[in-house]
Amino acid sequence: MKLYETTVIYDPGLEEARINEELDRVTQPIAQAGGEVVEVQRWGKKKLAYNINKRRDGTYIHVKHKSPATLIAEMDRRFRLNESVLRHLTVLAPKESPRAAEEPAKVEGALDASRPAEPAPTAVE
């Protein structure tokens, strides 16, 4: 199973109880398919960059999950049929190498404090 990130924008008029129901509609199929919900972030109500269905705001939910690839198409179908969903997007989560977390990346050509800087080349006429 791969790690995915799904972001859903819901109608801003939904009450908190209804948003919880909608969130359950996202997380339950993941668990039923043998996947795992890693993290759920409620970003809350935010202003949209442009109007969607004559709405200026949307309620954002971000779910990070491990799921089989076949489930993603089913989730997409369910989101399209749900009138409370303004927009949705599911992407593969970026992979982080274990080494990247241990030490900062060195930039090639960066100055090292232990050696002096080289003089700039001079122009020859």
C-alpha cells in the first residue's frame, strides 16, 4: 500500500456534526479496504481563490492515509457524487529519505568555513 494525501473542500454551510459524518464517509472505506488513516487535519473554513458553485468559502479537510490503489478511484467516484463536496484532490505523498531527516543537505559549491574563499578570476584583455 502506498501513502496518499487527500484534500477535500466541503460546502461552508455544513454544520460540525455533518462535517464529522462526511469525514467518516472518507475514513471508513479506507479501513474497510485494509488501509490505515495516518493523520487527519481540519484546516477549517478558508476563503477560496475563486468562486466555486457561487461560494466564496470552503471547509477544508486533509487526510493522510495508506490505501490500496484501487480504493482511490472509488473515493473519487464518491466525491463526485456528493453534493457537499466542492473540490477534492488525492495525490501520492512525497517520500522522505531517512537520511534527509538526519543531516541538512549540502549545496554543491557552497563555501566551507574551514577553507579560504578563492579569488574571483580577472578579465584578460
